[in-house]
Amino acid sequence: KLAGRSLSHEKMSYSITDLMEREALALLKNCFPFTSAKGIIGMLPGAKWFSKRWPKQHFVELTRKCVDSGFSVVLIGGSDEKALCDEIKGDFDNVVNLAGELSLGLLPAVINSFALLIANDSGPMHIGRAVGTRVVALFGSTSVNQFDFSGHRVLQGDVKCAPCHFYGRKKCPQIHFKCMELITPEIVWDSVEQILNSSDSSSLDRFGVKVSG
């Protein structure tokens, strides 16, 4: 902008080798010998900054909705998020925790196998966009306008203080954390159903959550 040039959003892309695709499919088949015909929904409940993390209990409730609707669920993340994913997995059937188990080379191929990825603002969320997996992205302190989310769905609490930081914060400066708390599991599940049915509408819903993509 300082040089007088406009910055346009460009689509991301990522090439997956045949070998990585075969390894990912073999891994998931081993995890789910009887995978639901509806497919697998991936979830990324972690993020580097607290202000980017949708509450754990919300992910638990969303996992229940996925399982009750006949989907398998794979939880992904770094090794430091394995305990968090274990807590979300709990006693659910047809849910697998692969946090800390996937190499950087295999991760994109696994994400590419998902019917949909639900993720906080994070590296794996952007990998989802790059490989072409449909994404429901959950945003808190950071701006959704930095990226092209065409064909995906983005949710963020409609509060005046959001976004409040370029990278993310260790805690909510306003204490209430409404940018994330206003995004209920019901709202996310509604977006999941809409995007899986190829809906691409953009609106501001009655719950005070900005919906884009």
C-alpha cells in the first residue's frame, strides 16, 4: 500500500503427492475400520494464542453433534495439544486423537481426506484452505479480512473490540472474550450443515456472530 499498489487476496494451493495420499488413507482406514458413509470431520481445537482458542467445552458439544449425526471425527494439533484433544475426545465412539502424531508432510494429506475441517485461526486451518478442504474457521482476536475464504465459512463474535490484535493475545483485554464466546456450538453446527450442503451465503445472524465466506 505504501508503494501505491493494491494487495489482492489470492487463493492458496498445496500439492499432495500420491505417496502421502496413500499413507493418509491407510492411516485413517486403520483408525476407522468402519468409517461412516458421511465421512470424517476434522477438528483443530488448539492455537498458539489463548485469544484464538474456541472454548474446550464448545468443542466437546460440537463433537457430540458430529458423532450423533453419523460422522467420524479426527482431532488434530501439535504434541502440546494432545492432552486438550484427549479431554475433548473423552468416551466418544468414532473419535480419534491424532494430535502430535502427524508429520508436517502427512498433515496436509490427512486434512485433504476430511469432508470438512473445523478449526481455530491456525496453520492447519490455512492448510485446509490450501488443499481445498472446506473449512469452518473460528476467529477471535484476529482479522478475517487478511485472507480469502471463498467457498469456506468464517465465524467471529460481532463485538466492537474484535479484531483486537494482528497475531493474537495471551488473554482477552476486555475479560469477556465475547468474540469467541458468542460462537455457540449450535451456530457452528448450523454452518457445518450449510457448507456441506454447498451453501455460500454471507450474513450477520441474529446471535450476533459475523458469518462470512
